[in-house]
Amino acid sequence: MTGTDERPLLTIDGLTKWYGRQLGCRDVDFDLYEGEVMAVVGESGSGKSTLLQLLSGQMEPSSGCVVYRQRDGSIADVWQMSEPMRRFLFRTDWGYVHQDAQLGLRMGISAGGNVGERLMAVGWRNYAAIRDSAKSWLDRVEIDSNRIDDTPRTYSGGMRQRLQIARNLVTAPRLIFMDEPTGGLDVSVQARLLDLLRRLVADLNIAAVVVTHDLAVARLLSNRIIVMKAGEIIETGLTDQVLDDPSEPYTQLLVSSILPV
Amino acid sequence: MTAPVYNFAYLDEQTKRMIRRAILKAIAIPGYQVPFASREMPMPYGWGTGGVQVTASIIGPDDILKVIDQGSDDTTNAVSIRKFFSRTAGVRTTTATREATVIQTRHRIPETPLTEDQVLVYQVPIPEPLRFLEPRETETRRMHALSEYGLMHVKLYEDIARHGHIATTYAYPVKVAQRYVMDPSPIPKFDNPKLTDCPALQLFGAGREKRIYAIPPYTPVVSLDFDDHPFEPYRHDAQCELCGAADSYLDEVITDDNGSRMFVCSDTDYCETRRATGKGAQQSAPATEHRS
Ligand SMILES: Nc1ncnc2c1ncn2[C@@H]1O[C@H](COP(=O)(O)OP(=O)(O)O)[C@@H](O)[C@H]1O
Ligand SMILES: [Mg+2]
């Protein structure tokens, strides 16, 4: 397809997940457009992580669908795809940033290997080219390229998170999922990471779904916001509008930081 | 005292049939690790119980068995496996590669080219080439199923990043018949080129890990590498000081307490055969070649 495609990149329809008799989330619908950042907020246990796992093809929904517009313009239901296709998508067109960097990185492998893995997975076989690409990505996430051969074990929390981001962005994904990307980091480290994320997402025109319990993160990063409670969306809209003028009592409580998150 | 009565080649017929079915499946899917119900053998793991079970399942009364351990026919391990089969199967044994119909090996491929009439049985400690990077068995199986082998190159990448070259010298990963990535067992990478297009059937048995895999005769086997760091078999830049061979894999042997050392063929049969036919270090050393 040429020019801009106005259709949503991701269309979520009636997404529901039951863990046995325990509800994970129910009847979630929304569209996500190219370059758009969507925040998902809500108290602990409201279904944010469940939703993110369903969206990113890591967990199969009990019902409902996740429809993705591919680079060639064709539309595909993520759970109707073959497993190899889905996994390929996950490694190339999509990214996933875990709150716990240890889940998103190979801790025993050098930073260069961590960043280069996706390239090798899609068939890159030139060592120098892989290394150059890894270097330039370390640079973009503000990691000194002298650290390219060190393992993330020797990295600080903030660096690990930035390395995780580089590892995901190296294949120029169109869509990235983040679960509490700044969770567990010092405030000053958080600020730097947020600033970096905001710039990268804007520069690369990446769409993102960011789960966060931190409304400041939502405000800084996202265009739109989804407020979840007990597994359902209770309010959604433009981030600034929802946060400045919440219509639901629950959101009002959330904004005034009364609810435990 | 009455000697215990064994079935031919120790294993009972039903067990052998089960193992043969696994072997047939392995041959049908070159490089694929077939699970099998590995049996306890009267020797400890690490002594080649996987290879012994494979050999026991394919050997017949007319076979002639050779057993090597790192190229040598006379280590304790090789001798005891040979004895085991001459006692339990009454088969002839040999140290001559040319004469053998079944060769069980630990960590080497003989220098003498193999033929269609031979089967090479490898003893395998760790069959899973992805294990080092991905410890989860469910995940490595899926990676094989979907041919997701990027991780294998991550391992080679790490080698180059650390050492400036691919420093993996043993158990160097290969791709079999353009499909499965396979660990060739801890043979030196010098032996990797012998894996491909080999006239002999190659069978791999891992006892502790309960896996059998195979390379059928004349199967293409490629060592993984990068375009700008191509696979290179390694050999000491020297000749065998006993037989003068300049093409064989060499062991470095310490000869006295002062640290004197010499290079000799790791394949003892190859070396002895050359010497018996009049080849020696002095006679055959080409004048133009010097050891560095
Ligand atoms: N694997 C699971 N098995 C059973 N219940 C689960 C599982 N994961 C989450 N849940 C339940 O689903 C609900 C939503 O959880 P989760 O998506 O983790 O919420 P959040 O990320 O917003 O804290 C909670 O009630 C939680 O206890
Ligand atoms: Mg969560």
C-alpha cells in the first residue's frame, strides 16, 4: 500500500478471557491507529496484563478477536494465523517490553547479541552488519557502544530497560506492547526512560499499547487512554480529557490517587 | 559358577525393536531428535549407553565391530564396549576402520573414508544444540518444529564478539538436509566436513537424554556460519611425528616431565596403518612444509 492507510492497525473486538471461573477481562473493544499510543490504566487486578497478553498474541482469548493490518495491507485475525506466522509477526512487526527486563532479555548474552537476535532470526548472516546495527541501536537508546560486549547482568535497571527497547526496535516494528515499562525504576531514571520512549515512538511512528498504573506515565506517553475496572473498560477517550475531566466516579478516584494501584 | 545368559547383544528383542523403530524414524527425518525409552545398561552414563543401545539394536552376528574413543581403539572405554559386544553378541571386533561394518565412536570420525557398507554410531552426551541458549525443552522443541534457528547464530555471534572468531571447536552446530539444526556430538570441527554426503549411515544415540537421531547416507550437512566469518575446520599446523600425516587430526601429547610435546594422529588405526605401509615422518614429510 502506498500513502497513508486510514484503517486501524489493530482492531479489538469483544475480547474476553476467563481463567477457569475467574474473569481476566471481558468484551474489550477498541481500535488502534498507526503511530498512536494507547495507555491502559486501572487498579491492580483490573485485567491490564491479561489484556496486553491477549493483544500481543501471547495468550489466546476465550472469545473475541484481535485483527491486525499487515504491511501489505491485508487484514489478519491473529488467532486464525498459523503459529509460525504469529511468532514471526511477534519477532518482526511487533515488540514487547516487559516490566521485568530479565524476562525480555537474555541475561547471559552480550548486549550486541541481545539486539542482534531478531536480525539473525530473520536471516541476517553478516556479522559486521549485525554488529553495526546493534551499535547504532545502542546509541539511539543512549547506551555507550563500548558496552556492546557486556552482558545485561552488568547493566543498571534503567540501562536494561533501554536495552530491551533497542532489542525490540531493531526490526523496525510497527506496534509495540509495554507492560509497566518504568515500573520499579528510580524516579530520575523513569523520567529519562519516558523521555526516550516518547521520542522514539514519535520519531519512528510506532503505535503502542502501554499498561501502567502510573497516570503520569499515561499522560506523558499516550494519546488515548483506556480505564479498566474488574476486567472491563469503564471509560475511554483522549488522555488529557479523561485525566482532566473524568466522567466515571471510578476514574475520578483513580485520578485523585485514592485507589490502590 | 554359571555365566549369566544374555540375549544376543544384551538387549531383549522387544527393546531392540523399539529402538529400531526410533532409528527408522530418525533416518526418515534427518537431524530430528527422536525420543526413545532408553534402558539401563550395565555401564554408567557417560560411557556411551546411548551409542551402545543403538549398536546393540543394529548389530548382527556377521558384523565386525570397531569402537573408538577420541580416535583411539585402546582406551578403557573403547576396550570395555568392544568386550561387552564380543561377550554378549559373540561378534568379531577389529581396530581396522576398513574392516569394520559397525563403528561406535566417542568424539571422532575416522580419517579413513567410510563406505556404504558401514554404519557409524556416535555416543552423544547432550543432543540438543539449542540447550545452551534456551534451557526450556518445550521451547526448543517448538523452535525445531518451526525452524526458528536465529538463536544458533546468536551463539556464534557471541563467539566472534568475545574471541574475534568463531571459537567453537567441538560440537560445532550443523544444519542437516536444509532442515534441522543438529549437534554432531563433541567431535572436533575438523571432522564436520566428513558429515556431509557421507556414504555410511550415521546414527547418534544419547542414553541419559533418551534421544536418537540420524544422518542417512549422502545427506547434505552444512556447518553454520556467517558470510564474513565462514566455517573453517581447525587442525594444528603440523604433521604427525609418527606417520608424517599432514591431513589428519592431531593430538598434542606431552612426552616428559619437562613439558616436551609432540603431535600425533588422534586416529590410532589411521596412524598405525600408515606406518605399517612404510609411511613415516621422515619419508613422507614434504621438504617444503615446516612446522611453525
Ligand atoms: N494465570 C491466571 N490464572 C488465574 N487468574 C488470573 C491469572 N492471571 C490473572 N488472573 C486474574 O485475572 C484478573 C486480572 O488480572 P491481571 O490481568 O493480572 O490484572 P492487572 O494486570 O490489571 O493487575 C485478576 O483477578 C487476576 O487475579
Ligand atoms: Mg499486571
